Amino acid sequence: MFLLNRILKKDIIKVFSLTAVSTLVKMFTGFISIKIVASLIGPAGIALLGQLNNFSNIFLTISSGGINTGVTKYIAQYSESRNKIRLFIISAVWIVGIMSILCGFTLIIGSSFFARFILDDEKYSSVLMIFGFTIIFYSFNSLFLSILNGYREFKKFVFVTIISSLIGLLFSSILTFIFGIRGALTAAVTFELVVFVIILLVISKSTLIRQQEFFGKFRRDAGKKLANYSLMALVTAATVPVSQLIIRSSIVKYTSLGDAGLWEAMNRLSSMYLLVITSSLSVYYLPRLSQISADTELRSEIISIYKIILPPLLVFILMIFVMRDAIINFVFNERFIGMERLFGFQLIGDFFKISSWILAYQMVARSMTKYYIVTEILGSILSVTLAMFLIRIYGNIGANIGYAIAYIIYFIVMLVIFRRVLRG
């Protein structure tokens, strides 16, 4: 009981409990959304939606300047200095405003080209044109959420997350039902417009965030510090979605579009059941690491996180593997039964993914830009190379095998990089 009380009093447990509701809502709405979309447009439609999501993630990262993590870090780090925080927020507003306008203009002008290149059909150019007009709202939504996170306004952060999930479900359900694949694609790039209005109302009622913090001249010194995080985010934007685009294209080439849809469905399912951990880590862990300077305290925090997260994660993953057939029938339908063979290696990769992320977050919190970029690029190259080789031999499950091997290697690399901290 003494040990249990100590654990329950830890900040991360409080954040877990606070984000549990929003995570469950996000998972629930995500399951319903995938169920509806999968039933209406099938595996091939899911594959196209995956293509659009990967493409949009690249532009969304660029439009936000890739600075959101940096904004959270510096607000948490300089929590005692309102003047320093103001410099970072003003600079972030300038960066996001300029980058989102440039990205929106590019999407509108190049909508036909992007539709042919990404979705293999120019008829979807209107979707990308709409995306060009709405991307600025997504960019500022991300910035405002990172500000709330930096100020540790967890309740408001959770509230906005819940509302976003519900609005996303509403948009995807209605538009997919009415317009099919085109509706699903349009929903993916429009619902942030409504979320923007809600976030403005939430921020206006915050006692910590002041209106004057958003207006003023761009500060070069603050912008330069944020640029380190911009570089890290842009590398991630250029590696993760591009890697998935290449892998998905390889599955289509060597098997079929349907098999690519099954692989994409497995990815989406994986993202949803990992939300409980990834959302809590992003809300609690990064601000916390930004406040720690001593290695001994850092080591204690890392070990504590491992003890709290890994045991339940392992149990949860084993449960998912045992119940995989029931999960497929509940979330998708009989057309997705081929997913069953993808679970094993995906779950192994997920376990080592979270294990390595707990260490890798230090690279973000400590602005270890070079380490982050090198490991991110090499990790993506390894993942794509393994997947492309194994897909030719085993089909779409080869991508999942490559995913598992890549994250096991990545975890070992993280242990080597942070061995001094782990040894105390």
C-alpha cells in the first residue's frame, strides 16, 4: 500500500488520469470513424486516405514551422519569467503565420499536380485546394495547444482534445456517408476550422495566457532557438510520412492496393491503442524534462517512467494479440480479416517504439539537434530498406517485420547514446 500510494502521488499518474478521459474519447471516436470509413470505402479507400494523411502531415509540419515542441519546452523552462515567454510566443506567431500562408498558397496553386502525384487522380484536386485554404487554422491550433501544454494547463488541453475528437468524428462520418471517398478526404483537411474557434474561446478564458503575448515584433534570438526544434520537426516530417508513402507504394507494387489498405488499417489501429501512452508523455514528459538539469534527477525520472509505463503496456499488448480477431471484427469488417497476421510483429515494434521514445524525448528536451536528426534519418532509412526487402519476400507483413526490427535497433541505439545518464 505504501508503494501504491507513492506511485499514485506522482505527477505522471495525475496526468495519466487527467488525459485518460480525452484519450478514451479519442480512441472511441477513432474506432467509430475507422469503422464507418472502412465500411463505406473499403481497404482501397483506407489506403488513399493514408496517402493523404502522410502528405498532409508533411505540409502541416512545415506550415507550423515545426516549432510547437520548442514553444512547449521554453514556456515550461522559463515559467518564472513572463518577459522571456512573451518573446518566444510572439516569435512563434510570426513564424506560424508566414509559413502557413506560404504552404496554403503552394497547395492551392499546385492542387492538380499534388492530386495526381499523391492520390493518382486529378479529380481530387478540389480536396487539396480546400486544404490550402484551411491549413492556417490547423497551424495556429497546434501552436495554441503547445502554449497550453507549456503553461501546464492540462485541463484546458484535455478539453480541446476531446472536442477536436468529437468534431473530427462528426465531419468524417457525415462527409464520408454523403460523398464517399471524396468526403472522407475532405473531412481530413477541414474540421480544424471549427476547432480553431473553440481553442480561441478556451485561451481567452485562461488566467495564465495574456492577449498581449501574441502581439509584437519578431525577436531574432528567440526565433533562432526555436529554429533548432523547427529543424528537428521538419526532419521528422520529411522522414516518417515519406517512409510510409514509400512502404505503402511498395506494397501496392508487389502485392495489391487492398493489401496496402490492410497495412494502413494496422497502422491506424496501432496509433489509436498507443494514444494512452503517447498523449500522456507529450503532455507531461516534455515539460518535465525541460525543467530537469541534474543527471541524477533525470535518471530517477526515466527509471520511474519505465516502471510505470512498461508493465501495463506489455499486458495491454498481449491482450490485443489474443483478442486480435475480435478487434478486427469490431473496428473494421470481414474485408479486413487479412490484418490478423500483421498483429504479432506490429505489437513487438510498438513495445520497443515506446521503450525507445522514453529515452529519445531527452534529445528534444535538451535540444540535441544533431543526434536527433542523425538517428531519425538513419532510423527511417533502415525501416524503409528492411520493409522494401521483406515485402518482396513475405508480402505486406514484411513491412511489419521491418518495423519491429528497426525499433529494436533504435532502442539499442538510444541505450548507447544515453548510457551515461542511465548509469548515474
